[in-house]
Amino acid sequence: MNVDRAAGAPLRVGELASATGLTVRTLHHYEEIGLLVPSARSAAGHRLYGDRDVDRLYRIRLLRGLGMGLDAIRVALDDGGWDLGGALQAHARAVARDLAATQRLNARLATLVAHLDGASRSATDDLMQLLEEMTMNSPLQQRISILVYADIPAAHAYLVRVFGLAAGEVSLDAEGRCVHAELQAGDGTIWLHPEADTYGLASPRTLGGASATMAVMVDDVDEHHRHAVEQGAEVVYPPVDQPYGFREYSARDPEGGLWSFMKPLG
């Protein structure tokens, strides 16, 4: 991003848009969602962007170029405990999975193209039958795991810093209480939910034990374990090769939630 201006001189929104290749509409949207708010306004009410604003926009564009969503970027830039390395590792794993899915789709298309050896009715029927066999139709679209915590902001910060999950949106109600938070674990989405007596929802700490565990696939179990230990994780057992074909280790979060980080053997 090349911004040509005198040192310390603020930029108006049109000037910043022109210098960065963004549109004024985009910068207005960034302001509306709290991603990039101009640090000052002129006497006439014009938005003025200073050095810190330009630096923040540079960081926004870097993370945006990696495919991160705007909400995740806002959390990343505003959360002092956010772990860039862990978030980038998680994002890299997600990109790798997307690439693998694209390669599988490419293989399917290649198989279909190979069967296009004629324009007859029978060839079309054969092609449609093959396509039906290769495609799994399902009304289900996405899975979301939901974990219950007494202190959502603390749990959110811990899971990002210690376990390397990618930070997502943190939502507050009108009284400023945290009512929802999101995390990304590769291709999986995790929501953090507050305790609620109405629905019988309580954290493991309140219950005095965990009724479930969260398993996350990682690229390198031992490296993930090393990072978690450095960050003060409560490790239940260190990396070990399990008889069911995975190398894994287990750790607890501060509210007693049990997590396993694993990778298939071989």
C-alpha cells in the first residue's frame, strides 16, 4: 500500500481511497463496523485519517489478502492477546483443506469429461448416472460446535493464545455483557455460549466435570503441545501414539473443558 503524503499530514477519505485503491464506500463500511474509524474530523466534519489509521489499514489489507473475514480481522487488531502465529497456522490449515477439496473436485470433473465420448442419449444418461453417484445430496450444510463457559471473554482469549484457535467475533448485549463469541478451528466453527439455568447449560467448572471433549486435528501434535506448554496449558497427558491410529495429547482449559489435539498416524 503506497500512501504519498507529507509526514504526519492527515488524509481525507477520498484521498485515502485514491492512495490505497479502495473505494470510499469500502472505507465508510469499515467505519460502520468499527474496523477502521478515522482518528479525527475537520471543522467541516470531514473524516481525517492519521498515521495510526494508515498503519491499521495496511494491517487490515494484509490480513484481508490472506482471506480472513472482516469480523476476525477486527478482533485480531483490537485483542492484545490475539496470537498472529496461531491464527495464521489455523488459516493455513483451512486453505490446505480447501485446496484438497478443489483437487478432489478437479478429479471428479476429469472423470466426467473422460465419459463425454458422445452426444447420444445413452451417453448423457450414463453421464448423469455417474454424476449422481459421485455427488452426495444432503439438506445439512454446516456443523457448529457450542461450548459453555462462565467467563466467555477469558475463555476466548485463552483458546486463541494457548491452543492457537483463530479468533472470531465477540458479541456484547446492551448492558455490555458478553453473550456470544466465535472461534475457528480449521474448517470447524466453535461458538462460546454463556451459562443459562433456563436451558441447563453450565461450564465444566460449575458442573465439577466435563461431559464432553473437543478434538481438533493439527499438523504437528508435538509442536502444538510445545506451544501449549509454553503458554501454561494444563496438560492431561503428553503426545502419545494411540492404538486407534492417532498421535494425540490432551489438555484442559481454565474452566475444565477437555481438549484433544491429534493427527492420524502414517
